[in-house]
Amino acid sequence: MYQNIEIYLKTINWDKRLQREIPVLKEIINSIPSKKPLKILDIGCGPGIHLLELAKSYPDYSFYGIDYDFDMIQYAIEESKPEANHLQYISGDVLSDSILINNKFDFIFSLGNSLSLIWGESSIESLLGKISESLNKDGILFFQILNSDNPRSGYKNSKIIQLSDDQEVFTMKRFEPDFSQNILKVEFISFIKKKEEENYKHQVKSSVWQLISMKDLEKILHKNGFSDIQFWENYSKAPLQPKTSDSLLCCAKKK
């Protein structure tokens, strides 16, 4: 197992996360009217845990996952071999890869702030435009990002974990909003210590996310052909409170 994947997998409580997120994904899938098996895409699928769980529940549907991280995709492919006949993973950039050009999907979803990472490299308008073009009529887009109307600031730590090679690791996220440029600066920091060492060594990965208000996001979605737009603050579907909610969840239907 590659080290970055092991760190990612072990610093997240996957049982708790799937119990929270999978029921909402299934509810959306079950609401889509169709006379034929659905095609479903996960943007920023990472190690493919959500897709694999869904593929087990819907053996007649076709599932696709795309992620920029090649190692994550290789891990997902290995883990999904029992479901490989209707589950496909692609390593690439969703903005340029042919998966959004050559396919029409009934449901596209993206969790864990993946869309913020992607539109930080391009623009919100172009990404949502591509997604809209790749959805069938009455198809649904669902995504989760941090709420830009109440941006995070400061640090957030993970628990300390032991890797398979006996190294000790914990991660930290640092958030710094810059309202003058309407961006959120984000640092992902991994602290790693070998068993015989006293001090941690660290690695830093920086990115910049565009801040966008709920109202502006709603305008862009309408402009790109979406209707029935709903904003929630959690997976219990509590209505988003722009000034206090930490996360933003959006569910929108393609006209």
C-alpha cells in the first residue's frame, strides 16, 4: 500500500462517514426516474470507497470514478475487482478527460471538497458547465464543499495513527481565508516519525480554493441549466444557514 493512501485511509473514520453519506446517495439514486440502468459518476473519487459501496447495492447500474491521483485510482481498481464488470476508474483531470465528453450520466456526485480543489485550478463556471453538459435530462448533481459564507480559519488535526511500517503519523489542515482576493488558502500537512526517532518530519501540500457565496453558486447553477436547487448544511438535510454552517451540500436537477 502506498504511504499517502494508507495515511488517508487511516485518518478517516470510514464506518461513521459511510453511515452518514451513503443513505443520502442511495435516496438520490432511487429518486431518478429511468426505464434503463443508471450511469453514475463520482468526481474526485479517491480510493473509491463510496462507489464500491454503491456498486454492491446496484449491480445493474454502471459506475465511474475519476481522480487526479494515479495511486488512489490504482488502489481503487484493486479493491473493486469483484465489482469490476460495472465499475470503472479513470486517472485524469475531469476538466480535460474524455469521460465528461463521451458520456451522459444520470447522477454525478462529488464529496470531500473535491469540487473546490478542481475549480481552484480553473473556474467554477467552466466546471459546472461541463458537468451540466454531461448530465441527462432530469439527471442530478450532488456535491459537498466547505461553506464560503462562513469560511474555516485556523488548524484542524487528525488523530495519531500507526502505519504498517511502524511509522507514526498525524495530519493537520490549515485554513486561511483572504477576503481581499476572495480565496481560501489551504495547507495539508503530514507529520511523520519513525519508531526510533524523537522528532516528526513534515510534508506540506498547499492549494487555493475560490470562495463563492451560496447566492452566487445558485446563480451559476441556474445559468447552466439546473433547477430544484437545494442547499443543506449536513446529510440530515438541515437547511443551510449561510452565516453559521460549516459545510455546504447541494442537490440540483438538470432541466
